[in-house]
Amino acid sequence: MENSKNLKEAYNEVILLGFIKLSNVCFGYKDNQDIIKNISLELFKEDFTAFTGPNGGGKTTLGKLMAGIFKPSRGDILIDGTNSKDLKLGAVGKKIGYLFQNPERQIFAPTVEEDITFSLIFKGVEKQQVTMKAQEMMEIFQLSHLRNQFPFTLSQGEKQRLALAGILINEPSFLILDEPTTGLDIERKGQLSSILKELSKRGVGMAVISHDDEFIQNLSTRIIDIVGGNVIADKRK
Amino acid sequence: MQIRENKIDPRTKLTAVIIISSLAVFIRDITLLLGILLITFTITYALGNNPLMLVKKLKKLIWVFIAIIVIQSVFSSGTPIIRVANVTIFTVEGITKGLQLGLRMCIIVISASIVSTSSPREIVQGLIQWKIPYEIAFMVSIAIRFLPLFIEEIKDTVTAIQLRGIELDRIPIRKRIKIYSYVLMPVVASTLMKSKQLSVAMESKGFGIYPTRASFKKLKMVKADYLIIAVFLLGAFAIIKVYLY
Amino acid sequence: MIYSIEVRDLHFRYLNKEEETLKGINLKVKKGEILAIVGLSGNGKSTLCHCISGILHNSYKGDLRGDILLDGRSLKDLKRVDIIKKIGIVFQDPDTQLFSPTVEDEVAFGPENLCLETDVIIQRIDDALKVVGMENYRLSNPNHLSGGQKQLVALASVLSLEPEIFIFDEAMAQVDKAGRTSIKNKIEALKKQGKTIIMIEHDMTNLDITDRVMVLKNGKLQEFKGSL
């Protein structure tokens, strides 16, 4: 703990601005015990941060807090300088992309292409621009050949790539992914890794919640261990 | 978290709920309805449920009640109380009808919560011992079991769609309907998928191979249960008598 | 020699597909053996499991050719009850295989379906929960358990049927390290009791407890030589 604090301080001097900043954050449902116990953290866009630890340790809850989906019971979370309490979900989406553990929960439209584009159309973006952007997304995520398919018949890996494409078309500058490797085989894990690496290279900040050691080791530059609602280790490679 | 043990047979509770809600539907007198509500309230409280929590939830419906009162008053003739520019907004009859409806709903909802003091498993067992086919009883149990998951799923989906940068409260109502159809999509699809997996899992453990099914727990009605049912029947009888004469 | 599981030239094609998912599978598993089947998604691992466990046998969902023998008897000649008593399957998603309000009801579900005597059922609940070490959670709601604990309850609900053969269909995919270790220990204990086990796996780190690994590729089973 002492060690990691020193490390963190040292890094704070090098990189000044944290994209997501948690100070003394606690969170619990109603009268139950706190799931998150007084966590202070700063996440940087330049990092590829992994959150690991056992099931039920509070990783997913922490992820949802950082994405502004949950608001802290005590303490504050600043997302790109704004307190998450003052941010509506619609506004968060422009800053942070959040991939749910189960990609099916964020696939909405009857075709792959519509699923990627509908949020832009709603916001009144020009049709030509939407088509162009969708084209680009489908290429990055290798979905072009599936554009007219019914999304729920896709494989797990394809669904996940589709969910990611739908999120990234809004150009968030930070991505939080909850257990993205569940249900993926080695080959598809590899595909996901290379996509995430590429996005990271393009300047998208990354936070991955996962208990897949190999996947984390391969990608991350910073590993944070969450057990029982506390940060028990925070190491950089 | 452990499921609360409760000594009263779920069938007794079900009977009580059926009696109370039939009374609520049958009776129109506001004083009697108020009395029934009070009794229901007390019983629920005695069984360890907190009816005040339910009242809090019902509070959200208050505008619906007011709307009903206004609609009743505007469209049916009656003794006017408040008039705005030739239009009667409140009439005595309108208010009576609105109150009746409100009281009825409160009684039914609060009385239904009496059943929830038994574990779902006991309720299912009660239904089976009432000779309701076990497949149907199981459907009820599974519905109870999956309801929280289902709600969580809808919440997540609504969150996810907002995170796509769509601010729900800023969207005009007509477009919002389209948004809700988008929300429905993943919910329906995943429900279908889940139920398929569920039925495979159940079948692989032999669900439905025999026309009947054993049960390692058996419910037994005791004296207290019969006594409670008798009190309820007598009470209901008395109330109806008062109401009719 | 009579094998615990013997698959002879098994072909399977789903009704809505043109191509066969399984193209001539031959497999022999000895009693007390742990066999792992690996392969990329969509290569038919789960289909093979479902065929062996009788879920897809004689079903309306597809076209099945070839033969599957359990302890020398063809699935075709076995009644559903016999198949259920012989082979149990633990699935990947804990949320869609646990449906009872309490852990003990979950474990009682199979024996209740088989219409066993009340004291036999209670004995089986006790035994199964002891094996997976979840005795203290008897009255808990499965919804409130961790992923690993849920899978242990799922395993217990199969154990209570006392089958000879267990299939684990990616049963550890959603479980953390501690949960995986504990499930793996239980699998090894089952092997010691002479149970036959097939594990469908994605995760290569779970293969250390197996006796033999095969890979399913393009609808055919091959020996595993380190790559998929």
C-alpha cells in the first residue's frame, strides 16, 4: 500500500491530468454494507489500466461508478473535470464508453448497421457523415460483411465487436470494459486484444475489468487489485 | 441472506388475500373500504411486512387518482364542487368514485404483500397441494425468481442506450417511443435466449419425465391456520351483511 | 472392452443449416477418465455435448446420424429417465441453470423429478452439498451467491442425480480463480470415485487436471497438439 502510494505520487508529477479522479469514494445499496470502501484513485488516458480481483469484490460496481452510471454514496468522482453527480448519462456517453459484461444488453436495432448508426441519427448528424462513420467502424471491427444481419444471431465475439462499434462511434475518449473476454475463445480474445491496443494507440483511455490473467498481462500498463471494496495493490509495469 | 421462516401456511395467506381483495372489489361504501384498508394494514404489519414502504410506492400513483376524479367529474353529471369557466372540475360523485378506486387499489396491493411474507418455494408448494399442476406452479416460481434479474436487465439496457449519448428527457415524445422500441429489442431477445437455456437445464435434470413430481417438503395446515381462515370468512360475512343492510 | 462413452461416426446437422456441424465423430472414453475437448467457438463443442447427453437425440432440432453408447448401451435404446440417471451436465451460465428460491430446493430439483422417496431426497441433498462444501448455504437464495458458489450449487444439483458421467460445458468460464480451483478439485475428487468426465474448455490453464485433450475442428475430433 505504502509503496503503491509513492509510485502514484511519482506518476502524478509526470502526468498531471487524470481523466477519471475518485476521491474518498464509498458506495453501497440502500442500508446494506458498503461495496466500495473509501477508494481514491486517478486514471489516466495514457495508461491501459486493468482492474482485477475475485468475484464479488466490487470491480463491476467500481466500473459503473467510474462511468457515472452509479453515483457515489460519499466522496466525489470527477470525469474529465466534471463531477459525476452533475453529469447526465447522455452526457457521460460523450466522454466515456462503457461495455457491459453482457454485450446483448447494449445491442438495440434489427440490423448491424442500424445498431451502429441510430444514436447519431437521433442526434441529427447528417446522413452522409453517418454512413461514412459507420463504414469506418464496420471496417475496424470486421463487421462489414454482416451489415444487414440480425445482431442477435451473431457469435459472442461478433456481438461484442458490434457493441464496441456502437459505443465508439460517439468518439468517447475513455473506454471502460467489464469482463470483455467472457465467452471468447483464444482466437477471438486475440482479435479483441489487437483492437483494444489499436484504440489505445489512437489515444483512447482504457480501463478493463477482468479476472483473465493472461489477457491483462498482455495488455495493461497498470494493474489495480480490488478485494472486498478496497484497493489492495496498484502496480505499474 | 436467508429466507424468512413464517409459521402461517401460505395457503392460509392466499385464502386471506382472496377474501380481502374480493371484498374490495365488491364493496362500494367508502367508510367500509376504509375499514377494510385499516384491517389489511394491521394484518400486514403484524406479519412483519412494512406496509408503509408500499404506501410510499403508491404515492406515485396519486396523480392518476386525481386524473380519474377529474375525468369522472367532467364527463358525468353530479353535484359540482369546483367549477372553472363553465366546466365542472370536481363533483361529489367524481370524488367518491376516485376515492373508491384508490382505496381498492391500496387494499389489493397491500393485501397481496401478505403472500410475499412466505418464501416463493412455500407458495409453489401451497399451489401444488391445492392440486394446481406442477408445471404451472413452477412457472409462477420461476417468474418470481427471474423478476429481479429481468428488472436489472431493463435498467442496464436503458443505461446503455443513454450512454450512447442519447439524453432521454430531452427527446420529444414521438421519438422517445422509437427509443423504447430499441430498449425492448435486447430485453425480448435475451429473455427468449435465457428461457431456452433454462428449459435445456431443467430438462437435463428430468423435469417433466413423470406426470407427478415428488416433493421433499410438505406443508401442513395447523389449528391456527383453520382458525385464521374461519375468522376471515366470518369477518367477510359480517362486512357484507353490514354493507347490504 | 466396454467404454463409459463410445461415439461411433456421429454426424449432426441443425435443421436451419446446410452444413453438418459434426462430421463423423469417433470417441471412446474410459470409466474414470477426464477428457477435455477444446476448440474455437462455433466448432460444435456444445453440440457434441448435447448429443452425448441426449439433449439433441431424436430431437426436432436437427438431423443426427451415427451412434452413441453409454456403458455399451445405445442412447436409442435408453429411456429418458435412464439417460438422466446416467449422465449429468453442468452448463456455462449459472444464471440460467439455477432457478429455485433456495440452494436446497435447487439440489432437490432432480431427485424430485425422479419421484424419489422423501428421506432419499433429503439424504441426497445432504451428500451433494457436503461434496461441494456448501452445507452452510442450504437456505440461501442462489441469486445472492458469487459466480463460483453458483457453479458449485449447479454441480451439486447434478450430483444429487448420482450420475456416472459428468459433462462440464465451459463450466468455469464465468468463475474467478478461487472458484476455478475449487471446481477443479471437485472434478478430481469425482474422478477418484470412478466417475467419467468430459470437460469442454476455452481456458488452457484448466487442462492440468485432464488425462487426455482432444480438439474439435471443422466438425471432426483430432488429437490435441498444442494449437487449435
